[in-house]
Amino acid sequence: MAKSKTTRPSKTKTTSEKPSGKTRNLTTIDAAQLLVSVKHHPGAGNGRTFAAARMPSSFQTVIDPNKNPPQPYRALPPPTGTAPYHLSLGTVLSAEAIKTIITSGRMVVHAVGDTGGVNTPTYIDNVATYMEDDFAPSDASMHPSFFYHLGDVVYYDGETANYYPEFYEPYMTYPAPIFAIPGNHDGDIDPLTKETTLQEFVRNFCAPSPVHQPEAMEAPRDAMTQPNVYWTLETPLATFIGLYSNCPEGGVLKAGQITWLESELKAAPAGIALILAVHHPLYSAYGAHPGSQHLYSVIESACKKSGRVPDLVLSGHVHDYQRFTGTLVGKPVQCIVAGAGGYNLKLHTLSKIFHTTPLPIAMKGSGGVLENFNDSAHGYLRLTITKQNILCEYLAVPEPSAVATLPLKAFDSVTIPVP
């Protein structure tokens, strides 16, 4: 059969202003033009669907949670702590560790999501090994103070039986505390286990005291003591506000959590970094998991009401790395997807058009600019936070069989000023 002739999608080259005020070249993709211009065989008939689209209609999409029945909204479990659900890093680290952060004026943090190696431990183990290498410098102030997990700790449904092989064993020798926000798979339910939504996440991350849970087995790590599934971490150099966007595709935040978010943004201390974490991303270039217009609208409204905009937004859910310059209340904000923490061999590969179009990339009719991405290598984020700025680096790790030169060089980095 002869191949049908295709036409190239509409691309528009313009100049735009960087957050720094300098101009740069920007290519805008017209997704609608791409869809109508490219012929495809075979076409689906009789209301059928064959595959998920790699090409999103835009970087943000409105998704009807009622059309995602496998992952419905699930009522939140009761908090294990008292409102407003704060945890101080000083209650988890030693006084000497807190002193090191304060006297050095520096705090290093790991962050990534979507780690649970349900099919194979190869990739989570590999990423965890390179994360541990960040504790090698002789200067202790360069060691990460903690790992902030961006959700989907355990696949597929947060089961008790999978906490050891997917969490405790891979991080057996990771020498720092691990905090987390839940992802959709942490909140999902397997009817065969008769466990309730987030049951094991609460046991292992929101315990009333740092007890050793039976599912940790021989791993020495105690359960974390977060006060709720959405919560705020207080540290000397940054405030981390963590949301729980529930199970439906695109995420859902309801009134109680929204009101809490508004108050937390307003109460966040000035003069130090403010970082917002939410599992479902505000922007994404992956068609099957696009950015959430619902979450974006809710968060922007909270920023308007509180008069405070986060300096950085961290998400997972999409199994790759994507960095966007978005906007909240007119302010440029770095929005980063870091979901290549080791779930599986196969990552979420973006449409070919993103590989053949020079960065940075915008999409017609959509907010946000895609600054960089990596959909071919697992990896993790390393944040170096001072009172002046946040250095955000993405470390793409070599394949497990490869011989690496240490320390790894960052695949991508951005420095974010702290107002």
C-alpha cells in the first residue's frame, strides 16, 4: 500500500521574553493543524478507540473525572495530626543537622515521583543508587537533608504487600528521611485486599509516632510522622506545601483542601523559598497525561486570594522529565514534572514533534512554555536552596549496565530567585 503524503504541522517562530527580561526565540506548535493535516490509516470506526494520543491538544486540558471510572474520587482519610497540619524538619533531623543547614545557609533536597517498581526493581534501585552517591562529598552541608517523594510510591493500588519491595527495600540504605505526598496509585483500591484508600500511605507516612511498621521487615526505616495526606513541611530555608490531588486523571481538590491551601499560602513565611508539590501536573506535553486545567485554576485562584505565589511547583504522574515556565497570577513560575523515579523500563515518550522542534516550545491556545524535557532516561531532581535562590538540577541516570563517571553532570538546571 502506498504511503499517504503528509504535511508538516503549523509552526510559528516568534520572540518572547524570558523571566530574566531577555528575549529568546520561541516556536509555537498548532496541534489542531497537525491533527487535520496528517493523514492516518487505519481510522477508528463505530465509536471505537485504539490508542492514547502522544500529542496533547495543549499543555493543559479540562478532564471530566466522571469519564475516568477506573480512578474515581475517593474520600480522604481522617488526619492523624492537628490542623493546620504542619511538620517541622527539626522534629525529624538532629539539632546538629539543623545547625549545619543554618550555618552553611544551604539545604540540598532530593525530589522525584513514580518510583514503585512493581514490574521490576531494576530502575528504582538504579535511581536510588545514584541518589545515595550525592552523600559522598566531604562537605556535609552538600548532603541532601531529605527526599521529598512526589507521589505514586507503591503500585498499583498502594497495597501493604508491596511496601517492602517497592519502598523499604529500594531505599534500605538511603541515609536521610523520606517525606511524600500521595499519588493516584497510592489512593487507588484493590478490592481483593479489602484495604481502604490511602490506608498504607497513612500507616507509613502519617503515623502518629515514628514506629517501625511490620511491612518494613528488616529495613530499619521508621514510619514518617506527617500530620495529614496534605500538609506543610517547615524548614529553615524553604516551606513545602504538599497537596493530595486524589485519583481521577487531572486531579481533584475539594473545598476543605482548597481553603487550607489558601491559608497556607498566605501564612508562608516571607524571605525563604516557597515550594508547592502536587502529584498531577499543571502543565504536560504528554498526550495521555496532559496538564490539568482544573488544578491550575484552583491553584491560581488560591494564589490570588492569598496574595502569594510559589517560587516552584513540583509534580510527578508523567513518567519522564519536563520543565515548563508557567504563570500564576501573571508571575512566571517554574513548573517541573519529575516522574521518572523508577516505576518501569518504559518511560512516557513525547510526540515526535517535540523531538524535532527546537526548544523552547509553546502551543497555540495554551499557556506555558516547554523549556526542556527528557523522556529517555530515568532520573531525579536535586534542589540546592539558599535564601537567595533555588538551584534545581535534573540528574538523568545511566542505564543499570552502564559504567558512569561520578559525580553525574546535570542534564538540565535552572536557578530560581527567591524574592
